[in-house]
Amino acid sequence: MNPKLSNRVAITVLYVIASTIVVILAALLGYIIISGLPALSWHFLTSPARAFTSGGGIGIQLFNSFYLLILTMLISFPIALGAGIYLNEYAKQNWVTSLVRTAIEILSSLPSVVVGLFGFLIFVVQFGFGFSILSGAFALTFFNLPLLTRSIEEALAAVPDEQREGGLALGLSKWETVLHIIVPAALPTILTGVILSAGRIFGEAAALIFTAGQSAPALNFTDWNPFNIASPLNPMRPAETLAVHIWKINSEGIMPDAKAISSGSSAVLVISVLAFNLLARFVGHRLFKRLTAG
């Protein structure tokens, strides 16, 4: 076959494959969003859910999702940042670090339901936290930590060695070079990884069914004392998230308008995850331009 013709055929096949994937994804996202749009309203986003009557919303579930996300990131990010800095800047390249990286890869591929069962046995049962936001946050930390650590390590590895050598040449210590030169240079990529992992956490359901629970007690949004049982900030209360709520109402079948609530909740979930991804790209691009004066 003529080399030019074979090249055109190969490019055409690749374009067809890419276009097919884009069309499938667009059709799926479009169907979810269009099906859920009629249910979306301020009342739907702020009112509590109802079990046996129609007209409920997702206010508490939406708050629980964001609260659990923030708590999980507060726990996992410092650990992932420290691990990424150590693995890339301080750890020697030997069989121990290779074993650690292999373990990270294995943990990142674990099904979320396995992480949920692990969290149930350890945090809910063994530590006695019960079905609570705290149990869910710790379980999601194990779920999120491997990928977050890997993304931070890769962000640090992408910084040119000339910047490290320049910091040391100026008389800075190894830690000062990492803190004042390497981490700021890698910050746009790190922040992008953090936001993308936040979207992954926000849409998680299986791990939370066994740890955070499947109930959403009424909350007193005028009481922000985390030690009160009805306070929204109480980490020891059970917390049904938006993703768990979608699974629950479709599996129980006791809600009269289950289809409308499920469609609206799915649309909110998809729009939120899309917003996380778009925000990651926007913030990463703006930070890169600002830090590099580009």
C-alpha cells in the first residue's frame, strides 16, 4: 500500500474512534443532564428529602457531600503531600521505594467497595466510630491517598533539576529548596490533581454505604457547634451523600417520585463533577501563567 494512503487511512481510523468516544460520552452526559433539568430548582437543592411522600429535595445530602469532601481532603492532602515530597526528593532509588510505589499502584486500583468494607471493619466496628462522617472521611482517605500521592509525586518530578541545583547554588538547604522553589513550581499541577481527586471523592458511593451510612437525619443549620448531635458540623453523625442517595432511592422503591428525584440528583452530581474538572483546568492554567509570567 502507498505510504501516504496508509497514513491517511490510519489517521481516519483514529479520528473515527475518537469521534465515537466523544459522541458516546456526550450522549450519556446529555441524557443525564436533560432528564434531570425539569427537577432542578432552588427548593430541590435546599429542601430535605422525603421517604414516603413526593416533593422532597437533596439539601442535606448535598451538604453532606461537600462536608465529607472537605474533611477528607483536610486529612488526605497533608499526608499525600508529605509522601510525594519524600518519595521524589529524599527517598533513595532502591527496592524499598520500588515496593512502596508498587503498593501505591495496587492500592489505587482497589475497588471502592473493598475500601468500604475495610473502613466498616476498622473504623465503624473496631474503632467504634459507627456510621458517621468521620468513618466515611477516613475510608475515603484510603481510597484517595494513593492517586493523590502519585499525582503530587509526578508533579514534583516534572520540575526541572536546574531549579533544584539553582536553589542549592544560592546556599539554600535541601528543605528550603523544596519548600520555596520546587513546591511553588509544581503548585499548578498539584492543585489540578487535588481538584480532580475532589471530583472523584464527590461522586463516590460504594465506600460510603458501609461507613458514612444510608440515613440523613434532620440538621439544625442555626447550630454550628460540632459537639451537638443536630449540628451540621458534627463529625460523628451518619451522613447520606448525594451519590448514596441516588443508589438508595432506586434500590428501595418507596419514594413516589423516585425517578424525578433520581434524575435531578444525577444531574446535580454530573454537573458538580464536570465543574470540578473545568475548575481544575482553569485554575491550573491561571496559576501556571502567573507563576511562569507566561
